[in-house]
Amino acid sequence: MMHVLGLDIGKDTVFAHLIRMDGATHSLAAVPNTAVGFRQLLTWARTHGAPRATLHVVMEATGVYWERCAQYLFEQGCTVSVENPTRIRYFARSKARRGKTDAMDAALIAAYGSTMAPRTWRPPSAALHELKLLCRERSTLVVTLNAEQNRLHAMNHRAVVTQRLMALIQERVAFLQTQVETLERSMRTLIEGDPALAEPLQLLLTIPGYGFLTAASVLAETDGFALLETGRQISAYAGIAPAPVESGTSVHGHSRISKIGNAHLRRTAYLAASGARKSKGRVGEFYRHLRAQGKPPKVALVALGRKLLRIGLAVVKSGQPYQEAYRRCTPSVP
């Protein structure tokens, strides 16, 4: 058992709430979101009988503002958990919380940490962190590129075409295409220069539906599967696990995926499933079996995406490439 320190982290400030093992609570008003402020946090906690080695620090993954604090406290020997804000928001609803201030948020996060015992966080390697940034930047640019290409297509079908405007859009499209290609080259160079990335990526590429971009994104978003051990864990982490809808004997709704998880990983799994659904092996059979059972295409794709994440975890953890005949895929749908 440990003392729990809940942190509400903003761009400039950090509010803290401490729940000691004996149940006593203490609150700290804003300290700077800097190394100086982080040292003040540890000093304050120690004065209240909670030295760093006994601290379980819990915070939300809000934007990027939590990253320096989490890294610092981890390096100082604290146990750190970084939680999806949606989980804490649902926890707040269960407590019927009224009102919202930074101090109240810190107390809520501490209560969540004390009640739910969230899993611990470890910082990814520098290479994995860079890969994640590259993958996400590429995804952002691709969305913008698609929007500009759609504008260009629409412009071509207008009754009156403005050539100057057309030229500007074409320039933007060409620029964005160059940027995307540059990012992809950077991703390949980074992975090829690091065996800790290259080896699991090659294993993922043996799975139907996994291309270079999909495999790179899955590695980046899971931190190389470092903190994931089971298929259930990776399904929950991606927010792609079934969420049953039941109440007594009268309500039995259709299950849905929870969507409480990593949206980037969830999108990547869906894209991988879209590519794998027509494959001739067992992965493709899995999708076709679900469709033959009457499952809608999107439901079948979500189930296949979940299956592909689980297979990816299995091959990386085992160090063995995907084997078509190793195990039959058993349909499981939300």
C-alpha cells in the first residue's frame, strides 16, 4: 500500500491532493509546472509523511502538459500512473461530483488512484517517443492532405474555375505530399537504426493487414507492447473491448466497444482490419464468417481489428512470426 498523490496539471500550474495510507488528506495550491515546482511537490509530500519512495502519483494524460512532470517524478523514484481522462470523468460521475475547480480535480484524481489502483507508467525509450511523434504528425498531415485534395476535386467541377486559386491548392497538395513522404522516410530511418524497433516491426509485418505504417503506429502507440501482457489488456488499452449493455432481466442491448482508450491505436487497428478483410487466410476467414452470420461490416471490422491487435501482441511477446496454421481464429464480436 502506498500514499496516493493526485495531480491536476495545466499548462502553467500543478494542483496536488495527497491521500495518506492512514486516510488523512492534504491539499496543495498551485505550484509551477516546472522542475522547480516538481521539487516543491516532493518536499511538500515529505513534510506530510509521504517520502517519494512511498508515493503513487496519479495524473491525467491531458495534452502534453503532463509529460515533463511524469518523467521527473518517475526519475525521482515515485510510482507514476498516467490515466485516460475519460476514465476519471466516468469515476467522477459515479461519485455524483458537483462543481469543478483545479483543487477539486486533484482531489478527484487522488480518490480515483486510491480506489482503482491504476497500472503504473514507464517512460518510453527516446526512439519510441520520437516514432510516436512522427506517426501522429503524419496522420495529422494526411487528414489535411485529403481535405485539400477534396477541395481540388470540387474546384475542378465548378462552373467557373479560378486558375489562381487552383494553382494555390495544387501547391499546397504538392507541399503536403512532400511532407508526408519526408516523415515516412524519417520513420524508416529511425526504425532501421534501432534493433529494438526493427525486430518487432519485422514480426508484425508477417501478419495479414500489417504494412509498414500500420506496424510502426502500433509499436509507437503501445510503447513496443512494454506494459501489455494479455489480449484483454490491449483491447482495453485501445478502447476496442466490448462493453455489454445489460440491466436486470429487462434490458439486453447490443454490446458496443467502450472507446475509452487510445484513439490513435483504435484507428490504426481499424485500418489494418480494412486491409486484412480480403486476405485468403484465417484472418480473412474470420471477417467473412462474421459477415455470413449477419454482422454489419463495421462490427466485423472492429472485431477483426481487435483480433489483429491481439495477434500483434502475441507475435512480439513470443518473438515468433505469425503462423497461418498455428491457431484458428475464433470469432468474438462486440
